[in-house]
Amino acid sequence: MPPPSSPLAAAGSSAAPIDELAAAERALRATADRLTSSAAPMRVSATTDTMTAVSMKAASATTETMTLSVDELTRQLGADAARYAVLRRARNPQGRLDFERWRRATGANPVFAVRFAHARLLRAARHAAERRAAERRAAERSAAEKHAVEQRAVEQGRTGAADGARTPLAPSPRWSAAQSAAVLSALSATDTLRRLLGQYPVVLSRAAERGQPHRLTRYLESLAAAVTELLTLVPEPFEHIERQRLTAPASGPGTHTADTADTADTADGEAQANATDVRAGAHPDIPADTAALAQHAADVLRSGLTALGISAPEQL
């Protein structure tokens, strides 16, 4: 049985025990291996420059169609992207793969969007851990300095006259329209993510039973979009609930998609630039399990990619 920290442990439930999910993951991985090894060549739409670059006959039109074997597709896109494209093709067997789209490291590239969402969650978790460690060190230094001051005061026959002083409580915030929108959007994003995470055991089991990995690719892309939405609205999901800064949406809840997440720096930078002065702990309706949801999402994304035989790097 997987350890408690494993993706399957996080995704397990009474309806789908961990051992059943592990079996489904193994079965789906075997199916994905078989489908990839026996896959027929893929129809690909690409520019004439790209066609020339892959040693194909250039056409006169700006964009044309060519057929690439899985081996050639792997050489051009990389093993993970090519494998994901092959497994995803069952969703539209007669469709053409947009070669230029799949070569770019943007949210428009389905496999990049899924792996990028996973990497962003892990990066947010690392940053939160680093901040907590730095704060602990600072608190220890402050305590040591305070103790030294008190010791000197005792030695000099003085007591801390100001010890009885108390810092007045800050007044309750007055909520602006932007702050209210940030709260409502955060609630919507967390609800969407929670709903999707609850579906994972069923999606994985059915995809394995039916031998249809493409069903899992559709789910992972929806989950990645929900994660991107959450990280746009709650840039620091692993921070303590009372310290989270919320971000007002550009045009209402549900408008952000993975296509805007071109790079981690750009996505996180925009979120911080739009951050409102709202602390999640100041509103009783903000869910306190955002960190748990974010960690669960990272675990499920990693589990899903593993079931498809695709790597889930910590950084992209």
C-alpha cells in the first residue's frame, strides 16, 4: 500500500480504497504503453518552415498537413508531449494535431498546461515552507534579543515598565467592491477544485476499466485549469489562512484559463500586481482548507500523469 504522502493516499476514499486506485493506475499505465507502442502515424498541421525543419516536403501554402510517425513526433516534441498527444488523440481520431501549439511552452499546449499546474503548486509549497522557516529563525532571534534586554534590565534593577502595554486590535476592514469580488471568486475557485478532486477516483477507475486513457487527459486538463484559476485568485494557497492575499478577478469568477499561464514568473507576477489588501482570515466564509486542497491537487496531477506514463517534474 502506498505511503500516506503518496498521490493515491491523498485521492483515496471509502468508495475507492487506495489499493484499488493503485491497481487502476497500473492498469491504465499498461494500456497507455500498449496504445503508444502500436499507435498509427498522426496527421499534423504545421507551417511550411516547420515542415522543412523536420525534413518534410515544403508546400506552397502557409499551413499544410503532414503525417508523422510516433518516433518522429517524439523527436520533435519530446517523449512526454508525444505520448500525451497519442493518448489524447482518441478524443478526436480524425483531427489534426496543431504542431506549433504543441511545441510552445504555454498554457495553450495541453500537456504543458497540466505539468505546469503541478509544478506551480509545488513551487508555491516550497516558497511557503521557506517563508515559514525564515520566520521561525527571525522569531528565535527576536526572542533571544528580548531575553537579553530583560536580563540587562534585571541586572540594572529595572523592570519592564512597558510590559503591560498592549497593541490595540486593528479595526475590521471595510470591504470594497474589489475585495468582495476577490472573496466570492476565491470561494468559487475552491468549490470548483474541491468538486473536481472528488471525481478523480471514479475517472481513474473508469478510464482503466474501459482502456481509455483519453478520458483521464480530459480530466487532467480541467483540473489544471481549475488550479490555475485558484493560483490566480489565491496566489499563496499554502500560507496560513489568516495570511493569504486574495486577488480580484479581471472580469468576474471563472474567466481565467490555463492559456494565460505562459511562465511561472509571469503568472505569479500578474497575480501579485493585482492583489487586493484582503486577508482570508478576515472573512468567515473563506475556506480554511485551501492548503490541503492545493496539496491534494498536486498529488492528483502527479498520480494522473504517472498513470499515463508521463513525468511530473517539480520545475518547468
